[in-house]
Amino acid sequence: MDSREVDDVLGQWYLEQTGQNEPDRPSLDGHDNDDAEDDPDFEDVPDDEEEGDDAAEYYDAEEGDYNILPLQVLIGEHFGHQHGAESEDEHDLADFDGNEEDQVDDDEDEYDDDDDDDDNETAAVVNNILAGAGDGWLSRAQLLALLRSNNLGDVIFEDSRGVAWGRRRRSPPDPDRFPKVPSEKGTELMHSGLFGANNFRLEKRKQLARRMLDRELGVYSGVDRQRNQDLMAQDMIPSSHPEMIIHYEDPVYSGQFSDDGNFFYSCGHDFQVRMYDTSNPYEWKYYKTVHYPFGQWTLTDASLSPDNKWLAYTSIQSNVCLAPTDPNDTGDPYTLNLSDRAARGQTLGWRSWDNFGIWSVRFSGDGRELVAGTNTHRIIVYDIESRTVLHSVNGHSDDVNAVCFADKSSPHILYSGSDDTTIKVWDRRSMADGREAGAFIGHVEGLTYIDSKGDGRYILSNSKDQTMKLWDLRMVMSPDRYRELNPTQYTEDRDFDYRWGTYRDEDWSPHPCGDNSVVTFRGHKVLRTLIRCHFSPPSSTNSRYVYTGSQDGKVWVYNLDATVAGVIDVKKATKNSRRPVRRGHPMYVDDDDHPGWRACVRDASWHPNAPLLVASAWNGLNATSGTCTLHAYNEAGEDEAEPRMGRSVDEHLKPNPDLFRDVVR
């Protein structure tokens, strides 16, 4: 039984389990069976290699089956009893794909005699896996997910001494292949003055209190005074201990401050957007909630208009809701349909087959247009006033997970980041021919988010290859060079599923076509969901840092030289702040089937004027609920003033001691 036969057996089982061998099989709810599978955040499980109570198993939310048993794939033991004594002489079965030229000639007769036995053993193993799916070997959903990977038969044959559930084994990678830390180019940027002030010439750093005293005494003047002020601002990185924990009944997918800091919104898995008055960043006021009708799976993104008067938000649909942020306007949001047919005046329902899903949406700098990235590989530019699609460009070979404009004051240059691992640059004035203005390559897995510094030059990206990269528009690759290299040919066959897989260091290697990024940041985890990254604001941090959420329940703050400036531990800060009430549809489940506290920070937002950051997360027991946590700079490490730190409130900012606990240091 060779690898192709194994693939055939497993493939047939997969078709039977999913009903794909039954033509036109209807779904139970009357909708598209693939609706939820189109969402990259759909299947969420914890890292199998997490320490302690973080070890967990996969839960199939689509099936709604709670029969989750520990992963006990014992095939390695089965093969080990048969071939353990032959470890020094056996063939390199990493090449067991029918290519006999690389096999050891002296052992051919011995292995020919054992072919029948090996076939029987392999067939028995495969049948045991299928028969035991969901009952002690692999859950049904786990096996389905494994079957979505390519060439599972080859994976089983990777090593006759044991099954390696992952990619085919390769030669040991170069240990020096990772970008150097600290980054030389990043260090140059830090010293250039473009990303904050520098104190590298000082023998000893002054404490914040001393700098404040120097400012009040007028010790410095001119340039030195401004530099002292800048150093004060950029040294105030928020701490892990929270000022306030806002609890939600469902996971929070994104949350951002407005550019002036007077407004904050949070988007949840329950298709609701909550709005808060944050004109006093330490005393929030809840004032409004808007809903997305007939959403699919979750809210995927939201964007504030430049004047803060409108909020655009969307789900895995072709519709964008446009809601006024005025607290006195309680009317329903407007609905904009970004499909071409809708733009031509044809009526489309919310569940029309012609609809598509939107992963990302952004206002243009003048507030007149929206740009969206879709699961049909397209970038759409939409005119709000005329309600027409200006451009619909098939610009990538996979889902477009993120879009943004290069300059907040101009609507002309925009970026798109895709699961095809590339970032493309588009000029609005020449998009009609569908040709990009340039491209960035360097990531080897799909992108989850991109963010522009707003200066028309620098851009930041997060990727499923567990790296964040800084790019300079001056280093963009030309369209002709991009087509000549065809960089996606080297990444189109990747099979890493970030929703439940573990990305190992040995899986990463530099892009064969090169890397035109400036700095690469490593340390955080881009797993389970489309985790976001941002530039720190110019006023409150002097543009000194870049920061990102992480699957490990933390916010990672990096210097421009790729060193870690600080880590905000949201999981530790919020643990046990909600009473232990077990709820359905867990994202995570422990090995022993007992609930555990889980946190995955999907988004974070640094206040533009105050040393305060808000982390939006999946949180709670099995990560079935969500939080927005406020973290402020606190040099003393103690609670010294009102309002007290660590208070827990509901989505309306009301305390509920029966459900939520304050976190006291």
C-alpha cells in the first residue's frame, strides 16, 4: 500500500464524512455549506505545544460536537515494535514516493520480502485512524482538517519508525537564516530621527521624574528641551496591570481609538459594535451600540471616517454598514453593497450567491471612498456618495486579508496584503487596467494585516510565517520585475493551517526570490486568527515603536531594531476576572476536558495622546468570551489614585460583582 493508495483511501473517507460524494446535498440551515469554512478564523484551537494548562485540543464549532478526546496517535509505537532494531540500516523513507533510484541496493531483497507485511500494517493503521476518528485517536474535525492538507499519504510514510503529523522532513535548515537582531537597518532608522528621539549618547538613562523636574526648572532650551520631552513620551510603555477590564459575552475581534483619541469602538463576534466616549482616556463613557444584520460568522473589520462622523463595518458579506457615531442619532445604519451587480442596479439579497466576503475595509483620506479586500482575491474601490463601484481588481491569487491607504491626506496610493504572501501597491489613478504599481515580497505565508504609518512611505505587515515586517515604499519591486520572478510560484503549495497548526522554526526559510523589507520582527505568535499590528502614535510615543497582538495572550512592543521594548501580558492581567461559568462553543478545550483560561490578543490600539493602550482579545474560560483591557503607564507599579486599577465592568461599563471580579495587585 503506497502513499497514493493511502491518499485515495483517506480522500474517499473525507468525501463520505463531508457529504461531497452526494450531489447537491443541502445544508441543515438552508445556506451554503461552505459559509463558515471561508472564514480564516473559523477553526480555532490552541497550540499543542503550549505549556501547562495551555495544552488543548481542537473543537469543531461547525459540527457542534462536544465529544472531544485527547489526541492519542500511537502509530509510532506500532511501527517502532516492527522496525526499531533496523534503525541504522533502514532506508530514508522521506523519499518513499516511488523513486527507487535513491534506495540502498544492498537492502532491496530484504525489503522486497517485507513488502506484503508492510502493506498490511499500513492498511491496518489507516483503517484504525478512520475507524477511531472522534473516539480516542483523532476527533472527526481534526482528521478532516488534516485531510485538507496535501499529500497526507506521504506524511504517513515519512518515517517508518513513527508518524510525523506535519510537513515532509527536509535537510537541517541553516541556523543563521533568520534576520539578525538587533537589525542594522532598524538601528539606522532609530538613529535617523524618523522614529523617535535617541538617548544612545547618554551614559545613563534619566528617570521620568528627573526629566519632568528638568522640564519644570527650564534646564533645557531649544532642541534639547524638545528632545527631553520626546524621550519622556516614548519611555512610557503601558504596563500589564490593567486600569479597567471591559467584559463581553463574545470574543472581541477588533478595537481602535479615533485619530484624536476622543472615540473608541469595539467589534465583536456577536455582530455588534460598541462605541465609547474616551475624551478622558481614564474615564470612559459608553453611549451606543450598532448591529450588523444577517452577518456571517463575525464582524471582520471596521473603519472610522477622517472626521469621526461615520463608522464603516463589515462581515463575511459583500455589504458594508455605515453607522453615524453621533450619540443622538439612533437610526439604523445605511447599507452599501460593494458587488458589481449591485452597482449596476440589480437587486441582491443578503444571502445571494453573487455575494462575497469582505475581510478588510478602509476609508480614504478624504472620506469619500471605501477600499475593501475580499475572499474573491479582489480589491474594490467604492464611491460612497454615488454608491458605485469605481474599481474591482482581481489583484491577487488568494484572499485579500488587509487593505489600507498609504497617506491619510491622499486617496491615491493604497496597499493590499494577501494570503498569496505578497503586498501590492496600487495607484488609484491607474487601477482601471488592473496592473499594480509595485509589490513587496519576503513573507513566506499569507498576510494577516497591514498598517500604514500615514506618511506615504512606511508600511507594516503581519504574517502567518510568524514575522512582522517593515517596508519602505522606495524599495518597492517594479511590476515587470515582479512578473519576471513570479514569486508566488514558490509559496502557492504551502499547506500550513494557522487556525490550529503550530509553526516551527524549522519550517521557516527566506523567500527564494529575496526580501525587500527593511526590518523583520520575531517573537509573537500569529496563530488562530488574523492578528493585527500597528505603528505607535507620534504624539504619545514619538512614533518610536511597532506593536502587535499575539496568540499567546500578549501585546508585543518592538523597537525599530527588532529588539523587544516591552510585553503587555493580557492573559495574566485578566485571568479569573470572570466568574467560572461554562458556556458552549469553546475556542479551546484542555486535554483533560476541563475548562481553562485562554487569551488571544487579536488587536491593540495605542491612545494617540496618552500613555495608554487597549488590547482587544478572545478571553475567558476556553476563550468563549472577550475583553478590552486598558493598560496605562505606571512607573510605581502600584495603584496610587482614583479611579482604582483592575476594576472589571460589563460592555456598558457597569460593575457586576456577581459575574466579574476586580483584579487587585
